[in-house]
Amino acid sequence: MFNLAVLISGRGSNLQAIQKNIESGILQNMAQIAVVISSKADAAGLTFAREHGLTAVICPAEKDVLAELVKYNIDLICLAGYMRIISPEFVQKYAGKIINIHPTLLPKYPGLHVHEKVLAAGEKESGCTVHYVDTGVDTGKIIAQRKVPVLPGDTPDTLAARVLEQEHILYSEVILSLCQK
């Protein structure tokens, strides 16, 4: 059984999807969320975590995050809307054990405001990417992607909603595949 740490900064929709997939049996007996770590005390995802009996902690400093990871014997770190850049030392300590989900088809459009960039470029498709975390911003080795069409009349919000639906599926699929290795 893989012990997961899910790092969030906001509403935690990918956290919710992962937990739902654990509870529904898709990830059952393969992975468990050992700890939810937030960089922000007011992150809505913390409420969800606590309501589902998950250990939820607030760690504004990286040293505190690292201490929690050791405390819970973490096998895989899942960044899920975690809005902090992690240090090269952190990446090195957990090399190959940190994954992130990004709402575009990397390597295109790393960073923030991605849906606006996709639409401004006139792309015909977008999607999401799960990748290993390295010392760059959204530059790690790609594990898997899911595509969605960019539709006529799309706004950043409508595109983001369709991409997010696929994120919720893809992230758990990747976690499952890593647990089975």
C-alpha cells in the first residue's frame, strides 16, 4: 500500500477525486492518503480532508513539509494545485517520488494562466499532463496526458472545466500505475 502525501493550496478538487477513487475501490488496497499538506491555512481542501478523516496539516515553510513527509513514511508526493515552487534540495531528496498535474499538454504552456494562453494561440486541443517534478517549472518527464478539444466559443473558464474533468480521471490512473510498478 502506497502512502500518499497530497499537497494543496486551494480547493483541493484533485485531492477530492483521488480520495473518491480510493473510497470507490479504484485505488483501494493500492494507495491511501497518509497526509494532506497545505501551504495556506484557509485552503478549502483542508475542510474536505478533515471531513473524510484524513490527516490535514498546514505547513507554510518547506522544512515543515519535509518533516511531515518523514513522519508519515511517504511513498509518493502528489502536487495538486500546490502553488509553491519546491527547492532543488526537496526535489533531490524525493527524486522520482514527486508528481504534479498540469492543465495543459506539456511541454506547451507551463506555468500560470494556461487556458488563456491556449485560447490566444488558437490551439485546436488542450488537455492535462501528469509529470514527475524536477527543478524547473513544469519541465519534468511526462508520465501521461489526456486531451480535450478546444471548442468554438470556449472561454478560459469553459476550457478549464473540461480539462479539470480529465485531470480527475488521469491523476488516479497515474497513481494506480505507479503503485503497480
